[in-house]
Amino acid sequence: GAVVSQHPSWVICKSGTSVKIECRSLDFQATTMFWYRQFPKQSLMLMATSNEGSKATYEQGVEKDKFLINHASLTLSTLTVTSAHPEDSSFYICSASGPYNEQFFGPGTRLTVL
Amino acid sequence: AQSVTQPDIHITVSEGASLELRCNYSYGATPYLFWYVQSPGQGLQLLLKYFSGDTLVQGIKGFEAEFKRSQSSFNLRKPSVHWSDAAEYFCAVGVPSNAGKSTFGDGTTLTVKP
């Protein structure tokens, strides 16, 4: 149980375009989901907390107008990188929170912006 | 605010040898504690968690961890390492009042020698 999927697993886009990443909890309902960014050889950087039916809570320094998060249902959260630029290239990982704050992670999405 | 320290950036062990990865946390009360493993290019997988009760917890893949309140530690152990255990390991601390968020350590890279 506790499976989280992400789609796509990798994406290449041109600078200036927008990219949407989906995060789904496949076998449980996730009231809270998290979006992380990970740079090579580094730890996870929390970007935002996504709560079903309400606005996302962004961490300090994360541009909410650039990284749009929508949590429309208990099984789906989406992250849209708007007007992507090469510096947005990274590994994006989502997770869904369990009853004891444990997190169930998706496999990640590798974004490359040309 | 809580924090997590993983003192060892990189550890190398021989296959079949025992393993211990260190984790120290800072928090005023007993937190929730987790160990996650990340294989290259993948999301994170929960190895084990502690939230109360027995201080020695068993996880998947033959791992165990011991919560030592007096030392503010939650070290991960495995009696005999397999080559497939080579990965990045993250310790994390969660706080019940923190909206499900966890704070992650910087990670320890495990290399397994044949």
C-alpha cells in the first residue's frame, strides 16, 4: 500500500514554456502532499505544502506565481512550472503524508529546460 | 525548530559487513523519526519509522534503528550489507504539530565494495 505515482518521469521543454507535473496517491487518500526540489548530490528542498481544497503553503523564497500548485482532489496534486527557464531544471519529487508524518514519495520527475 | 544532523557524508563498507549510519536530531520533545533510502534517479522509500513505544524498530530490507533519547540519536543498522544497499540514506524528523512536515538531514551516501 501507500503508493504514489508521478507523471511524467522526465520532461524536456523549451525556455518560456510551462510544464505540469502530476502526483497521484494510488491506494489511499492524501489530504496533505508535499513538493520538493532536489539538486544533484543534495538533500530535499521543500517547496510547498499542498492541502486538498485549499491554497498551497509555500516555503520562504519559493515563487508561488512561478510554481503553481493545485490539489483538486484527495488523490491528485499538480505542480505547474510556469515560464520555465534553464535554472528551473531539477529533480522534482512529491510525497503524500501518512498518519504519523511519514511520507510516501513519488518516483520523481526530471525537468530539463533548454 | 527541529533539526537533523547526519555526520557522515559518505560511508564505504564491504559486502557482508555490518553497517551503522548515524543520525542526531534536535527537538524539545520526542519527535517522529524516519529513515528513507533513495536509489539513483528515484524517489525516496520509507525504511522505518519511530513514533512511540519500543525504541528498537525494525524496517524493510533487514534494517533496524534504535531511538536513544539520552543521545538524541536514531542510528540505522544492518548486520550484513548487500551490494544492492548502495544508495543515499536520509534521516528525517517530524513533529506532530507541524502540519505533517518533516525535516531531512543532508543524507549519507553508502558505497558497497565487493
